[in-house]
Amino acid sequence: MSTKKIWIIAIFTGFIAAILLYSSLISSSSSQEEEQEQQALEQQAAEQAEEEALTRQQVNPMDDIEQGMRAVSIPIDNTVHGVSGYIEPKSHVDIIAFETLEPEMDDEDSEEIEVETAGEELSAELLLQNVKVLAAGRAYDAEADALRYVQITVEVTPEEGVLLSLAEKNADGFYFMLRDEEDDSIEEEGVEITRPILRGEGQ
């Protein structure tokens, strides 16, 4: 084999090796950039989650639970029932449970009711009194929602917690009545009011 051919083969081989080396370096560099970008995204997500948790904690502080008591959270729908924006940790409230009833009646009663009412009754019961609020969870994702409660956490005895959980399953919702700080009076007799729902009411 002549020297010229040897040089041509050597140059060609070197060229191929250079291309392979360049491709390897480009691939390695691209992988490193993708890995760094992924790490940056993960770090950003972690920082955002930590910031949201801190914001939630600042917006929704929670008072300590006394020994022997329990904490129960009551979810609130989009319509705030009761005192809007004034319920805070350490506040004391009365809780009213309300529900819609379908009374049993004969045909004559049914005909009379159909004239003025929708044939249903609305019942409200004073469920718990002078209950301490541990936390008033508010929406923290928008300033416009500053007064919109997400849930309210109250301090109850184990027996009251069971009563509240049962009421939550059956009731249509709850109202909260804010009490004076120095008012610790209790209604000894149960308070419950039931009345017919007038036709067109609530529409």
C-alpha cells in the first residue's frame, strides 16, 4: 500500500472519529442541560409549594386544642353562612343546623298546602352553643376571596364531635352565630323551629 493511500485512510478515519466525538459531546451537553433544567423546575415547584404552605399558615392560624377536647372541621360551601369575615380563632359561636323536610300528610292536607307552599318544610336547630373556634380557614389564593371561608374548625368534646358529624351527614348546612366574648350563657331547653317553605322562596 502506498504512502498516499495510508494518509488518505488515516485522514478519513480521523474525520470519522472527530464527527463521532463531536456528536458525543453535543449529546452529553444536551443531556446535562436537560437535567439542569429539570432540576431547576423541581426546585421552583418545591419553593412554590413551601411558599403556599407558609401563606396558608399565615392566613389560617390555628389555636391550641385543650386537653381532653377534639378539633372538628366543618366544610363551608361558596355561600358564607352566618357572620361573614368576623369569625377568628378563639371566637365563640353557636352552631345552627338546618335542613329541608318533606312532611307526611294526607290528600286533603296536600291540596291545602299546594295553594301557598311548596309542600316542604325548613327546619333549624340550635345544635351546639358557646363553641370555641380554633381556626377559620379562608381562601388564600385571591385577595377578592379574603372573606370567603373554606372551612371552620371548632373545639368540641368527643360527644359533641359525634353529634356534629351526624348532623353534617343529614343537614343541608350550618349557620354560625358569633357570641360576645363575656357571654357564656346556655339555653337549657333545645331550640328548634320548623316552618313551611313558601312557594318561590329561595329561587
